Amino acid sequence: MIEVRVPATSANLCVGFDSLGLAVDWWAKFYFEPSDSLTITGCPKEYANKENLVVLSFLETCRHIGKELPAFHLHIESDIPFSRGLGSSSTCVVAGILACDAWFGQGLNKMEMLEIATKIEGHPDNVAPCIFGNAVCSFMEQGHPRMMVIPCADYKGLVIIPDYPIQTQEARKVLPDMLPFQSAVNQVGRALCFVQALQTGNEMILAKACDDVLHEPYRKKLIKDYEAIHQKCKELKLAMWISGSGSTMMAVSLDPEKLKELQRFVETSLRLACKEVMISKKGAWVNHE
């Protein structure tokens, strides 16, 4: 049996729209074993077929290495919610790639895996931290992903999960077509400071850098509890952002007491679900049983 574990991710990190992502220690587990036919368990029935994203990613990797798709039993164990901005689809993509590589003993390196994952996903901001762990900054160059791992200080995180999804395509519809030049300059400065503060543990700068102009001013309108949570985070001087395209939000701090106070406010006053997380310093991995 092949077991693949893949971390959830938080993309954008406020000022890193479509270019920054972070792995967190909330893990999806995928189990693969030989079978007479393709069978899938552990997921909703509508996904238990050959169109399952894990299977499609396995198939795409087979094509990449010149192999035929084998028959296998796939069992999925994951409580990462769908369409909440936590990279649930990226976990499936990365799981299929790593499982195929392990199945055939191919020995793909992580950059090759990222190439395949980006081809499937269309962008690297979620799949890159899935594969490499920590935070990752990335961009595309002539159709190929380029990235750098950002080693992170020991920030703790609080994931705040509303009980409603936001589809990525809907979240993109609310974004503007143009941005004033000076706003772009300001965004670049904040993003550069954010990355440095993430590495060095400068929590004051990290919180101050969380002032996005590219997507959050528009997407926050889709999340009814955003303003209340954002205001509480400002009071506590916490870095906070919309995770991916939402509806999940995430706050991080070196001080767990600040996050506990935020959690009490969210659970008591807003009655939203929360989950404590850490930054995952490692990406997806495979275990042969």
C-alpha cells in the first residue's frame, strides 16, 4: 500500500495575491493499493469515479512518465473543507502525482512534480507549498513555474471557517480590471516586508503589512463576518487575511494568547468554527506500507 499525506494550504497571504502560499499542518491522507478495477472510497459518491481529481492527476503523471494508468483502490481520509480557500483541490492534485511517482518508482524531483501540478491547477500558489512546505513565493515564466521557499518563524495560526463556500470563479468576478500605479507600488512594498517579517518573526511589521489593495477590498464583501474579524485582529495587532478566495480567514501570531482571545471572540460572538494550526515545515510525503 502507498500512503500519501498532503497539507492544507492558505494562498495569497493577504498581499501576495496569486503569488504567495503557506502550508499548514492540517493533513489529508490518501491510500493506494492494487485492485482489479478502479475503486474509490472515503469521498462523496459524485467524486467516486474516474473524474476524481486524484485519479486525473495520477493519469496526467502517467502520461508524463510514459506509463499506463493502473487499476487501484483509492481511499481518502480528509476533513479539509471544499471551496473554503484551504487548498482541498491542491491536496488531491499533489496526492495523485506523488502516488504515481511512488507506484512506478520513478523518482521525480519536486520541481518536476510542481510542473505537473501547475499544468493541472493552472497556477502554482497552492500546489507549491503543498509539495515543498513552509511558505512559497512563485510566478510563471513562459508557462513554467518559478518559486522560492520561504523558511518561516514559529508562527501559530488560527483558521476561521464560515459555514458557506465561495467558488473561486465567483471570487474572481468581483476583482477590478485596473489598479492605480501608486497602489501597485504600495502593494509591492508591503509584500516585500511581509515576506521578511514572515521569515524573521517581526510580528509588528507582519501585521502592518497586511493591507491589501488587489483582492481583499472586493472579496471581503462576500464574507459577512470579515469586517468584525478584521477589526478584532487590528485591536490585537494580528496579521490576518482571507485564505485563498475565501470564505476561510486566517490569523497568525507568535503569541498563542492573542490567538486564543481571537478564537473566543469568533466562537462566542460570531459562532464560527475555528481550528488551531501550525505552519507545516514539510510538504507532502509518501509512506510505503
